[in-house]
Amino acid sequence: MLRLLTIEFQKLRYSKSAKVLTIAYFIILTFIALIVSIEFNIGDIKVRIADQGIFNFPFIWHFNTYVAAMLKFFLAVVIVSMMANEYSNRTLKQNLIDGMSKREFVLSKFLTVTAFALISTVFVLVMTLILGYSFSDFTELSIVLKDTEFILAYFIKLTAFFSFCLFLGVLVKRSAFALGFLFIWWIIESISFALMKWQLFKDTEIAENIVQFFPLWSMSNLIDRPLERLSFVKSAASQLNADVGIDYAVHWYEIVIVIIWIFIFIYGSYALLKKRDL
């Protein structure tokens, strides 16, 4: 497996776009720290984000993984471009001529996808610990370790999303079309949810129970939006008698659903390559 991973990183080493996008991704991730200086007004009240406990343990695990996951599209471009280059540069055919099986080829891509997700996860983990211990009001070990399941959810979410991008790259063969298909699929899931919620069932709970099995929706469910947990949001909601109750927990069945999608995407990529005459 190390040999396969080495081959893939050698290919990425000579891709300027891959290096630029990857570096930009990690630089932008570090900008999360700048949120500490953001201040805005609500009426006559000045609100500073950092003062709302945004960098407090254990909330910071939820917040950082949610924000970092929003930036995954940078690496998504790298993944689909990586696959598209295999076709345009004919390196896929050359690898097969040199003795690499189609199974090993797909495995090498999956290892690369997993490596990207793992590196990003470790980066977010380290950054969260640094920011947490620098700004958190609570640094007891029991509190620090609470909600660390969001790190696991983040890793699985990225692995699944990149596996989806890999599958689209194999399916479409062109990076622009693959990214376009990804956007169209997101629209399809959103429209499907709206139709079920407002027309078919007219029940939000039933619609959510169904769309939780959709690929992008299931990935999104792993890390729900965290802002409603901030103190000033809760205070504003209580004054308006609004219900912002959200189940923030990372559930085992949500992880299982996403892992199944990872298997489907990787096996689907292999099935496509196996069927094609390259």
C-alpha cells in the first residue's frame, strides 16, 4: 500500500494546481483563528465572537470541524483533477501497461483520498488544541476530551466526500464536468427534500428521515451547524420565543450510513474501470 501511495503523491508532486489548491486550503484553515477579532453590533449591543465562548472546550471541537468542512471543496478540486489527469495524460493506461491492476489503481486513489482526509483531520486537531488552550475558559482534561467525536466525524465526512469526488472523476473523466455534476446532485437532493417536505408528505420529520440516506445529506448530518449553541443566539431565541433546538450529537447510525456510501463510491469506481476498455 505504501508503494501505491508513493506513486500517487509523485504524480501530485508535479501538479502545480494541486500544490496551489492544497496550500491555499491549509492557509485558509488557519484563518479560523482570526474569528477571535470579529465584532459586530446587534442594536446598541456590541458582540465580539470570541466572548461568546466560541473557542471554549468542548464547543470548539464542533465549531472548528464544521467550519473546516465547509472548505473541503478546495481539496475536492484536487481529487477530481487528479482523476481527470489520469485520462488526459494517459497515465492510467500506462500504469496498467506497467503491471498495475485496476483494483490496485482504485486502491491507490482511495489511499490518497484517505491521506488527504487524515492530514486535514490532524491539522484541525492540532489547531483546535492550540486555539482551545489559548482562549478557552475551561481546560480540564475531562472537558477538553468531551465532544472529540466531532474529529472522527470530520475524518469520515471528508473521506466520504472525497470518495464521491473520486467516483465522479472516474465517471465523467473531466474535472469541470465532475464538479458540475457534484453541484447538480446537491441541487437534486435539496429539491427532493423540499418536495417531500412541502408537497409529498408535508412533514419535515418524514422528509428528514428519508433524505438522511442521501449521500451529501448524510455527510452533512455528521456535523450539524453549531452557531445555535452560542450564548447570544440562545438568548436572542429565548427573547423571541423561538425554538432552535437541534440534535448536535454524532450518532453511530449516521456514521454507518456514510461509511456505506464510501464503500459504494469506491466499489463503483472500480466497477466502472473494470467495465471500460482502457
